Amino acid sequence: MSKKEEKCTCENCTKPEYGFYSHELKQVFDTVEDLKNAEKKHQLELDAKAKLLEEKKSRAKEVEDAYLAYVKTKEEAYAKIAESEKKWIELRDGFAKDYNGYHMTYTNTNGVKRITFDDIVNSFFNW
């Protein structure tokens, strides 16, 4: 063991031939002022890191909440679309059965169904 690595029996002990040992930083300093300044600086760095970590956790929670709201809204929209489509198909099939057919002409783009990526993927799984 070298002189600077010898065990210290108390916090901020004074051993003139070895210096002042910081248990927190595990270093030896020449003066008590240097030791206190280094420990204070180290504590400020730890506080800054803790504050940054709290901000990161807070923002991650915000992102997660926004995603969950998006998923809920998407599920509700798909449920409403499925309900409307079911009603339309029932009415169309009833009309076709009663009058031997049904023809629909689209006069604008509002009546054209938009195909989404989910529709394509779901078509593979719902043969």
C-alpha cells in the first residue's frame, strides 16, 4: 500500500504526511479547502445528473401517455368504421336481395375507400 492509499479512520482526517482523504471521492487532497471544493463540485454534478434523469423520466412518461392515447383513439375509430361498414353491407345486401342487385356510382373522391397499410396487412391474416 502506498502512502496515499492507507486506510483512514475518520472523515476528513488530518495526516500531514499523507494529505486529506475524501471518502466520497476516494482521493487524497493537499488541503481541506481543496477537499471541500472537490466534494461540493462532485455533489453539484450528481444533483445535475439526478435532475436530468428526472426530466428524462418525465418526458418518457409523456411520450408513453401520448402513444396510449393514440392507440385508444385508433381502436375507437376502427370500431366505428367497422360498425358503419357492417350497417352499410347489411343495407346493401338487403336491397340487392329485394331488388335483385345494387349498383353504386362514385361521383367524387369522398366515396372512395382509402386503403391503409393496416388494411393490406389485415387482408393477409383474414383470408
